[in-house]
Amino acid sequence: MQTVVLAAGEGTRMRPLTASRPKPMLPVGDRPLVAHTVDAAVDAGASRLVIVVGYEADAVREFFGDSYRDVPVTFAVQAEQRGTADAVRVAATELDDGPFVVLNGDALYDLPSLRRLYESGPAVGSYRVDDPASYGVLVTEDEETEGARGEVRVTGVIEKPAEPPSNLVNTGAYHFPGEAQAWLDVGESERGELELTDVLERTCGAFDVAGVPFDRWLDVGRPWELIEATEWKLGELSPRVEGDVADDAVLEGPVVVEAGARVRSGVVVEGPALIRDGASVGPNAYVRGATVVGEEAKVGHAVEVKNAVLMEEATVGHLSYVGDSVLGRDVNFGAGTTVANLRHDGADVTLTVKGERVSTGRRKLGVIVGDGAKTGINVSLNTGVVLSEGARVGPGEVVTRDR
């Protein structure tokens, strides 16, 4: 099945992590986010891939090349991000006349459900949520029509309705008939974008469209969702040790130490955890939770890292604590830097997204740190603080606001 993967957006809600790389190329475990999407597509039945690129397109091109896992890859350029229908319209020049699947390159899909989408006729992926008002909500026939696998007939979609007609939301995974290629020239929505949901609406008018239920799905659009994506994918790890591990180091649970990584004396790692090529941990460090220590990253003496992502060449040198956080490339935390990651009043941590403080839905969340940011010694960083790319924090500072 020919498959279009949308990977052109700037990822402004993910700032500062996307200040100099596209959101689909942010690391989730041992590969970029979009690679998890593409791997699932290949396993589900993709025979040809058309990847739509735009912002920082070269990073996506260089990763996938002309083929990926023996599946041919072509690229379509969306020079201006005008919406999902426009992105698929750009890709359509690379498609034949047959049916096609469209997937968001910044979403994770469970494989069994995605296989069902590929095997269906016209279909859209659906997912049940408790509060659907902030999503695109699927309009369905009465649930008495629900099929043996939980499928319902979809008759339309409403974006962020005040009174949702169902609790089934659109996962951004579509199986379109070939005829839909002629329906991609849509008008602007109220948001000023060309929406693929308009194409879905027309498809629903001409075909029976199945709502294929996804058992698991995650839209990775905001920084804390990168932590959630890491939790998901590290939960699938099988233990593997290829690097250098000291005799007295303790590895518990699913821990992967890649070739070229070093775990030094006195270290305790409680998985799931991934220590990547060139990374160094310890001596006497404690790594736990769903943690990734990225390529060439360093976790130094007496450092505790919990449920965090340290990207390439990030350094937490010594005598520090980092919990429930994301550190970008080449971040350097000075000795004694401590991250607060828990609100004791029971409220959810808030974070700045596109200039507004929003609830993350998480009681535990530390900091989000852009590439190249640095702290001095004995710095305290409060819950939900964002440090922009290249930010500087002086010795002894207590930071309670974004820097």
C-alpha cells in the first residue's frame, strides 16, 4: 500500500526543542519520532513511502535516503505549511491512481491497530478519550452498528466541538480510496488552513468509511508528550549489553547499553533505560525510570537521573538531580543543579506552549531545555521551567520562570 507520511511542520508547540531541527526528527528511544511511524507503516504493509518534508527538510532526507528497510522512499516538498490537505496534495504527484494511506509523522500508532487500517477499505483511525472537546471528533452512526472488532461507520468529523457527538477522536491515520486524490483542492478552514478532514468528509459522502479503533495512540505535539513517547517505546525494550559495564555496576530490568557506551563503577541503572553509543554514566550515578542517555551524553559522579531524556552530548556533570525532564543537544548542567519535578499542592504542572501557560496533565514534570543551554553551579530549576536554546543561568540562581 502506498503511504504518505506528513513530516513538514515546524513543530512550534514543541519549542525550544525544535528551534533547529524538525519535530519528527526529535529522538524517541533509539531513533527519531518519525522513524517509529515509518517502521509501523512498513510492518503494517506499506509498499512505497512518500514523505512530505518542509522545515529543516534535509535532516529527514538524510535519515531515510532513497529506501528504508527495502521500501522505496520519495520526498515531496511542502514549501509553505498551509495544512494537511495541502501536504497530501503535494505528495499526490508521487502517487499512482490507487488507494493510499496517510499518517502523521509525529504520532505513534500501535501496530495491530495500524494493520487493521491498512487491511480495511476506506477508513480513519479512531481513539476513545475521556474529554474529546480539544480534538477532531468523529461523527458516527449509532454504536449498535459497531462491528466485531469495535469498528463503527464514520459519517463526518467536527474539529474541537463544544458538544462532542462521540468520544472517538481522529488519530490522523487515514486509508483513502484512489478517488480522494481528486478531492484534495479544498477551501480554507476557519483556522486558515487546508484541512485533510474536508477530504475525509467528502469520502464519507461517497463511501462507507470505517472508524478503525486504535488500542494505543499518542499525538506527540508538546514537550511533555515526548516524555510520554519515550515511556511507551522504552517499555518495549529487551535487555542488551554491548558496551563497557563495570563489574560492580548494577543493571536491573530492561536496560540497553549500546556498543561504545560506558557504565562506570558504582552505578545503578533501573530500567527501562537506554544508554546510547558514546555515552558515559558514573561513577556512582543512579539512573531510573524511562530514561535515555543519548549519544555522547554524560551523567557524572553522584548524579541521579529519573524518567528523563538527555539528547546528544548533553552533560549532567556531578552532584545533580534531573527528573521528568528533556535536555536538548549539548546542554550542560553545572555541579549541584537540581530540578524540581513535583507539585506538592496536587495540581498539574503547567508549561509555556506558544506563549501561553497550559496544563500538562502531569503532577510530575521537571524542565524542558533547548539545545546549548547551560547552568552554573548550585542552580535550582522549578517545575515547568523552559530554558530556551542557548540560555544561560548563573551560579546559585533559583529559576521559577522561563529563561
